[in-house]
Amino acid sequence: MRILFLFIDGVGLGENNPQVNPFSKVEMPNLHGLLDGKKLVLETLPETTMGDRDNLETDRATLLAIDAGVGVEGLPQSATGQAILLTGINVSAEIGYHYGPKPNQDVAAFLRNGNIFSTLSDQGYKSALLNAYPPGYFASIESGRRLYSAIPLAATSAGIPLKTLDDLQAGRALSADFTAQGWRERLELPETPVLSPSSAGERMATLAREYSLALFEYW
């Protein structure tokens, strides 16, 4: 079993309108190839007789729309939304509200009590979070100035260490901005190797082959 889980934060199925939706006009040959030439927009999903949207099935992919509100009133938030994906539990419904961006005690309890990383680990499978985190991140966590977001909290709760600058430099991880250009420019880490988007994709594919589950978070 080999699964590469790409979590792209903040992307939904928007309308097919190039004035407001970049996915309506950008050329994405690999993704469009998976969808039989169709775009990543809401209109790509076939409409049912009831006016809802059905799944799209191709030979290589399944596209489906999921309501981020999950039956709970209010604006969906990152912590509860990610916790749902990581645990398979409707956390928003369980606690009665959406919450984010970082998990509070209620949301964190679900993540610490079992998630996709810990479930696979308990069954003998090897998992990893492919994101590298800079030195300042770990310093902020240790000092209490910063809280884990849902995905690193799930990984660390399962005993999976977060990858570091050393891992990034050694080719064992990827930066959240994919190429690591931001590590040089914004984090002022000039020794950080910068990758082309294509090279970063090749590294991700190579690393994913080492694990039963490899998750990469892009925000």
C-alpha cells in the first residue's frame, strides 16, 4: 500500500468563471488529464435530477464535492475541518461548532485519541508528514508562543517526528512553499537549497515511495 495525501488548504470547487476562479482559466495538463480533460470546477460534476452534484468517475480519478459545513451551522474552520479528515469523525458535530485555525482542547482531544497516522502505525505501517519546519517554528512551539495546527498535532501524537531544516537540506523533506524559495527570502536561511517546481515534485514522489502514507500540507 502506498498513499500520497496532498492537502491543499483553502481550495474548493468554485464556479467556472475565470474572473473570480483561477482554476477556471489556468492550464493544468496533469490534473485535467486525470479528469478526462475537464477543469477543477463545480460544473465538472454532473448535475442530478434533484439539482445536486454527483461524483465524477474517470479511469484514473474520482472527483467529489464535500460540504465543508458538515451539517453544522456557522463558517467552517481549519482545525475542525482538518480534524475530520484526519480522524474520520465529524468533529464539528461532536463538539457542536466549527473551530480554528488551531485546535482548541476539544478538537485536540479527538486528534490525540486516534488519527490516520496512529491507526496505520498500530497496524505496522510506516507514515510520515513530508513538510519540513524551520528552526523558529520549533522554538515557538517549545516556548508556548505557538500551537500545533491539526496536521502536525496528529503526526506528533502518533509518535511521528516533524522534519527539520536538516531533513530539508538532506532531501528527506519539502518546504511548505514547495520550492523553499521562501526559506531563503522570508526566513533568511541562505543555505537552504531551492528546487524548481518539477524537481520538488520528483522529490515528493520519491519520498512517498518510502512510506505507506506520506502526507504533504500546502497552505
